[in-house]
Amino acid sequence: MNRHTPTRARSARSARTALAAALLVAAAALSGVHSAGTAAARPAARPGAAPSPDAPHHGAVAGARTPGHDAGRDRAVEALKDGRAAHRHARSAALTHNWWGIFPQPGTHDGITATHSVDTAYRVSNADNFTYAPTTKAQNSCIEVVTAYWNSGNELWAWDWCSRNGGPVKILPLDADFRAKYTTAVDGRPAFSIQLVKDTGSGNRWSSYLYNHRTAQWELLYRQSGTDQSDLDYGWDIFEIYASVNPATGVGYYCTEAKNTVFDSSTIQLRKNGVWKPARPADSPWTEADPSGRDFLCPPLKFLQAGANDHWTVRQ
């Protein structure tokens, strides 16, 4: 998914982000990059807490399947690809693409894990609108794990960034079975935990995992190797929209439909030298400090820095 700015205002903010990122890259270069190892297994998390990233990794996510050609999903994929060129033009009059969260910087990690809220009751009505929140990718990783709310159904996607064609290659419906296996209550809301790690001694091979609370282990969602085709040298854990204005309300369709939905990413950790640590201001700057809901077609939207860069919340 492209992270280029769709508006002149976003361009100005991106310039500030780029400057901050350049300083962070220089600092990261002093510490070097590593080839990560596998730590010994630790006890599984207590109910309601984020699981240990070093909990056992075993088995595969049952029910994850390769998507067929669905007109709606294909349209979403094309919109995301088109977004790559959007930075050269003004934003589309019909569609606003915007995002907010953290950008883990180059050289700071070879793995990322986070716990993401999910609202299976949230429904997107407009066929051209998509809410990807939260969505996560590590620097140069072959995979992005996406919570995809869209018109044809809510799904978890493993997006392949090392294939030239790109797109979701594994999908998992966000249904009752998903909630039973992969979610637990965090701050009173269902949430699931994902992990992306670069495999030791494998070149640029990445594995994505989903934590099964029934079995207390991480299950493989998708694995891929190759060269990251995103043309971006940082990672992300963000709230992201492709949205249009509902003429009946004057705000984005999702602004009304997600009025009671909380988008939350917590316990964001980065792995380096085999050790997991919370994301920090020094390695994972905010995409911007104080965004306006108006830039997201939703004036009442609030963007909360709930932690020192390891926890964010977007809500009305």
C-alpha cells in the first residue's frame, strides 16, 4: 500500500516527517543491522494481555485461503497500486487516501509485533471505500498484515510485497471463528496479535504469524522471500483510509459507519539482535504529531498517542 502524500497539506507534513526520518536513519546507522536469532520460548500471555513474541511458533492458521478474483477486492488492490503514483498529482476528487500512526525506521528492526483491535460489526457501505486499520509492515518485509474493512466483507489480509503483481495472497474472514480463536479482550474490546519476522539466515525471507489464544501459540499465516517492491525504506503500523464523501452528510461514509468503532494498536514491539523492545520515539516516529479529522473526511475523529510510540488509538 502506498504511503505517499495525496494532498499539498500532506506533502508539507511529509517533508517534516522525511527530515525527522533522515536524522533517525543516521542514528540507526551507528548501531548497525543484525541477523536475528530465535529466543527460547516464554510462557503464554495471561488473558487480556499481549502474548509474548517468543511464545511457541507452531502450526498454520486454519481457514486462511488464497483469494479468488473478486471484483471488489480487485478494485481495492488497484486503488492501492494507483496510490503509488498519487504523490505526483492532487488527490482524487472522488477518493481521499490518508493515514496516521508510526513509521519504524531503517536499521532499527527485523521484526515487529502488535495487538490490534477488531470490530466485526463495522460495515463499509460504499464499494470504493476501504478502511485498513490497523495495518502493519516491517522495513523491507515481504509481507504486510492488514485489517481490511470493505464492502464485500471484513477480512485479515497477508499482502505480498515481494511479488511484482502484489496484493492479498492469504485472506481470513473476521468472523465468529476468528474471534473465538484469535482474539481476547483488551480494554474491553476484542483484539488479536500479529507478528512479522525476518527468518534467520534466509536472506530476505519473512514470516507472518497470528496468535491463537486457544492453543497459546503463534500460527503461520504466510511466508515469502524476495525483494520488497514498496520502494519505501521504513515500516509502519497505522490507521489508513480510502474514503469518499457521502453527499447526504458532507463527511466520509466511514465517519458515520465507524462512529462507534475504536481503532487501536497496542504493545507495538520491534525486534533487534534477538531482543523485543517497545517501539520508541527514537526508532518509530509518528507520521505527524497532531492530524486533523477534516483531512480524513471526519472532523470528530481523534488521534490519540496512547503510549510512547508503542500504542495509538483513533476514535470519535
